[in-house]
Amino acid sequence: FQAPCIASRECGLFTITCNVHLFVSIREKYPEFYSFKPFFTIQPVLATREKQMGLWRDLILKYHTELRIKTLVVHDCPLWKNPGIGRELDNESIMAVMEDFIKGGHGEWEDPDVRTRCRILWRKPEQLASDIYDWAEANGYINSVCTVYELHSGKFHFHPKTILGFQT
């Protein structure tokens, strides 16, 4: 039994649908390559594997950014399995994808010893720094002190504790 939908929100690549029981289901509109069976097998040819890893990085980042998910729980990520084609990444492949994702600068392990939770960095630290500088320049804050509150209430709307590690 599924209750009737009471809310739906388009997020570009994904649609979030909520029903009266507060279950959230995601009706995926994955990119075409997500239905390509070899995508779920780490490719042995270096050039092909590099392209494949780039596609995984983009998919993980877009999925988590558009759904505003800040942490990827490795054993609970729906991206690893495509039941429509009967394929899924094995544990070794998942870890290879995750290591590449982190090496690419868009994630960091919250638990580096066990590697089960990855903090998603919607923007790389370099991009965030550049964005903050551009904001400061546009708003006349160059060579002056600016509080985390001013950043938070400005164009960024990020939570300082999550992005910068500050307690608020």
C-alpha cells in the first residue's frame, strides 16, 4: 500500500516524492550511461577507466548536491545498484570509486579508519575559497573582517559547521 502523494519537488536530475506516511522515494532520471552494463564493472583499460571514474564522480556529486545530501553512507547508497539492468558494483569496485571521488576533491572520509561515511563537498575547497573571495570583493569586504554569520546569510547559504567545521 502506498499513500497518495502530497508533495513532489523537481531537483533537475532527480524528483523527490513524499507521501502522507513521510516516506521519501526518489524517481530517478539517471543519465543514459547509468543503464550501460559495463558501467558497473571497473574497466581494465586505463583511458576507459579514467572516463568511467569521471562519470561516477559526476553522478555521485550531482545526486548528492541536487538532493542536498551531505553524507554518503557507503553501504546504503542507491547509486551502486541498477535493478533495471540487474547490475551493481561489488564492494571492491565501490571502494575504488569512492577513493577516486575523494582523490578528486569532492569528498572526505568522516571515519577514515573504517571508511563507511563520506562527507560530500558540494564545492571543492579551492572553489569555495574563490567564491568567498568573489563575494567579499563584490560586497566590499576585501581587507576587512567578515563573520561566519555574514557568509552564512549572504549568497552562500551554507551551514558553517558542515562546510568550515565551525561549531555554531
